[in-house]
Amino acid sequence: MADVKTVAVAGLGSIGLRIAEALDKGMDGLKLVAVSARDITHAKERLRGFRSMPEVLPISALPDAADIIVECLPPSAFDALADAVLAKPGSMLIVASVGRLLTAGDFLSRAKKAGIRIIVPSGAIAGLDGLWAAKEIGLDRVTLKTSKPPLSFGTEIQIAGATFPTRDITEATLIFSGNALDCVVAFPQNINVAATVALAGLGTQETKVEIWADPQLSVNTHELTIYSRGGKVTTVCENIPDENNPKSSAITAYSIIATLRHLDSDVSICA
């Protein structure tokens, strides 16, 4: 019998719960053993009906409980998990809050020294395979244009240093233009794709990002354009917002599920 790797899911919001459900239904070579949540009683209620009830543990206990930790936390809770993972050399961490990899101090360098494998799923963006290939031949420029319905940014939004109710936005409005790092700092809960693109391509300073709030949209749109010595690649994703968390796209959870399912595939499809 093949070895079974144990999995813990950090966070039981909309994304984390979908991943936990998929693991409970069964994935070859993987077993859900633990989850974390702020409210243990509520977490157990959400897990009612699972075929095998995982332990509900504090974030700090997850690395000792499982071989693989899947992070599905609010960005503000990422550091607690990061500290726990760093204390368990050799861990594997699959990250949903990709933006925190850019802003959580020296976590990436410390994780490398500790032999921690960090996996970033594609999430709500397509075209990363083309970006990797273009990086090999020689990247010239990478741009990302993200457009979302205004309410996906919350009830208020900052534009040019001033705060406006999102309901007052009546036409497509540019709310950010700059590099990927500044974008993630300004919108930590909305634009993880900017961090993913930056990590895969030109880095945080050279990856250029625009964010638009557009009341005519009902989907979250990400347009990635890659210029290289190999030519030009453009991908456009129109993602349905998550019904329980419109700041995120519904496809994000399934990207992580697909990543888990293909961790030990016999055939790997890459750039």
C-alpha cells in the first residue's frame, strides 16, 4: 500500500471548508487529520456529516499534526501559522494568502533554510505556465489588470488617498496603479494573484498592476500580459465570485484541491 500523507487545513472559511470537504470525500494518498478555526464549536458544527471527523486544533499545533498544511487563513492570521511551520523543519505548506509571502518579513528566506517546501497554487489566474517559459527565454515586461465589482472590495474603498463608499462608484474606476508589492500592501485580501504573478515572473517591483472597480461587472476579471523574447502572451480569466466571500473567486478553492490531487501524480504537466 502506498504511503498516506496526512493533511491539516488552517482556516475553515469558504475556501478552507471546500478543501476539507474534498479531502474527506477521498483523495488518493492523502488523509485529512486536523483543521483549525477561531471558534471550535462552530468549526465542529461545520464539519458535521464528515465521514471522518478531523481534530480541531490551534494553529500552532498543525505542523506537528500533519505532513502537509494547507493555509486558508485571513492575512492577519498568517504569521501565527508561519511561526509554527518554521518550528517544524521539513514541513510542506500550501498557501492561499500568497500576498503574505511578500509582506511577512523574512519568512521565505527562513523557510528555505528550514527545508520547508512552499507550494503556491495558480488560484484565480491562468497563464503561469507561459510566464515560466517566457522567463526562461527572457522576460521584458509583465502586467496584470484586475477588475472587480466594487462591493468585492468591501463597503468602502480608498482612491487617491480619499475614502469613498463603494456603492457610490457608478463607472469603471482605476483604484490602484503600481507594482505588485504596493498592490498587495494596499489590498491584502483581494489581489493574491498579483503576488503569484510576481513570484513566478519579474518579482515584486517590476510586475506592474492595475486594479479597477467596475459596477458593470458581475465577475472578477484578471488580464495577464507577458512580453518576452519569445513573443507576447495574454490570458483573461473571468471568475465567478465566491458566494460566501466575494473578495475571492470561487475557482480559488478548486485550484488548491487540484494541487493536492496532483502532488504525487505519475504524469506532471508543466511549462
